Amino acid sequence: MSPHQPRVVSLLPSATEIVCAAGGEALLVGRSHECDWPPGVRDRPVLTAARTKFVDSQQMHDAVVETLKKDGDAGMGLYTVDAALMEELAPHIIVTQSLCEVCSVDMRLVEKLCGQLRPRPNIISLNPFSLDEVLQDCLTIGAAMGKEEEAERVVESLRGRVDAVLAFVASQPPLARPTVGWMEWTEPIFCAGHWTPQLIGMAGGQHPLNPPKDGAGAAASRAIHNDEFVASDPDWVVVAPCGFDMDQTKRELARITGQDWWRGLRAVREGRVALVDGNQMFNRPGPRLVEGLEFLAGLLHGRHDLIPQGFPWEWWRPAEDEGAPATAVVNGGSAVAGGVDGAGA
């Protein structure tokens, strides 16, 4: 690395994806323990670790609540940072966030560490609520790294894919917009928040439990009682727990699928339940949210040919149907992968 190039530390998976998409992968000298995409970053030094351990989603929720109650005011939060390694890496730029204290290192801890470093790094805090703000974050990080042109090209490409989805949705018959019950956590249920309800709306659906504001994202995700989820009577259920991969999602969902309230859901009875690797595709406000938008458009309109190649999702099936094929035909669509108007992932 040239001595004139900035040294970048990312403490946030979405920021790591943005840094790399904007041409800064070679500038990345350190990462969080959760930064795993693109694969090339996995050899970078890891600066953070989780302070909580859990077996299931309910235990995780309880541990998070208890830890934040005990240590949150002190700025300790849920994660630790290796201060000695941070000093050794000597970053010029540290990218983090203060939007969600559950998602990454507490901002106060980052500021305290930076106050001890010389020269003091530039802290970039990303706190997007909407897709537009995510794209703006790409430009912000690109400019900070001296990669303005690369970032602009990336954003232009992403906007083109978004426009393709919007044009497709606008071309469809003016039918009722299907409702989506989104599970960002399973025990307790958390409905979708921030950018996800906006993506659902852009894809032609609606998220009544936490609707987006006009042209923007929604309020933060919130815990809801099972009865409230049932009362919303969604046409679709999407299960995409924050921070969980597909295997973890299946295990956690299996804890509730035998309960009467779940069995009574219309979407469950009619076979409209999708499982998604939320950790990779929706929980991180980075470039891959556009893949999430393409997935939703394909799912809600029965056009699986619009879903990006390799997008990590599956149909949920009751235990007695587990031997059935993993793909299905919906409204004449097939599980053939591809992008909207050829814009694959």
C-alpha cells in the first residue's frame, strides 16, 4: 500500500462491503469479527469480539437486553475492541455506525479509542434509514478514500438496477398490493424496520406493521406480540432474522412452527412462506440490498426468473413435506435465476 493511500478499518459488515465495492479493498487493514463479504476480506486482522453468547433467539434477546441495561450507559455495549491492535494498524479512517447498538461496536467506545490514537483517525458513522441513504453512504465512503469515480460508477449501476425493478413493477396489472409479514427476529417477533419496508413497497408489496414514510425508510424494527402478527393476516411471510444464516434461521423457526398461532396464519396454510439469509441480504445496509429488492420483486410477482443467481432463500415447508423439492412454481414463475432485465447479481 502506498504511504499516501488511506488505511481503512471497518467495524461494520455493510461498510466493509461498501469499501470494497467502491474500489477500496486494498486499503482495508482491519475489520470486525462479522465482516465476511466479499470473501477476500477474511484474511484481514479482526478487531472486535462479541461479549454475549447464546443458544437460541430468545436467549440472545434476553442477553442483549440485560447487557445493554447493565453496561450500555457506560458505552461498553455488546462488543469489545482490541485497542492495541487498533493502535498497531494505525488507520486513517474508521467506519462504524450509531444507528443500532445491537448491530456493532458502541460509537462511544470507538470515539474513546480514537482519542488515544495519533494521528486521530477520521470516524465515518453510517446511519441509513432508506435505500437512497445507503447509496449516499457509498458516495461518502468513496470520497473519503479518494475513490470518488469508482463509487459513482457503482452507485450508477445500482440505481439502474433499482430503476429496472420499479419499471417492472409499474408494468404489472394494478392488482391489490400483497401484504408481507416480515420476521426480523423470531422470539420475540420483530417486524421489519428502516430500509426493509421501503424495499417491500418498491417491489410492489406493503408492510403494514411498520410502513415506510413517503419516499423513505420506516421506523426502527420493533418487538411485537404474536397476536399482533396474526392480526395483520399477511399474504406473505418472510423470515430473515438479523445476524442469522440460513441454517440458524431454519433452527430458530422450527421452535415456533408447531404453535397454533403459526399454523393458523393464512400465508402458512397457503404455502407463501420464504426463508432468507437475512444476515447477508437484508440486515446489512450495503450494495446487496439491491439484490434483496430484485428478490422481493420476483417473489411477490411470481417471477422467479427475476431473482438474482444464487440468492440465498428457500421455501418453508411443514415437517411432513421436508422431502419435497426445494423449489416451487408460483403463479407460473419458475426457480430459474437471473436479474431484472438481465441485471444479475
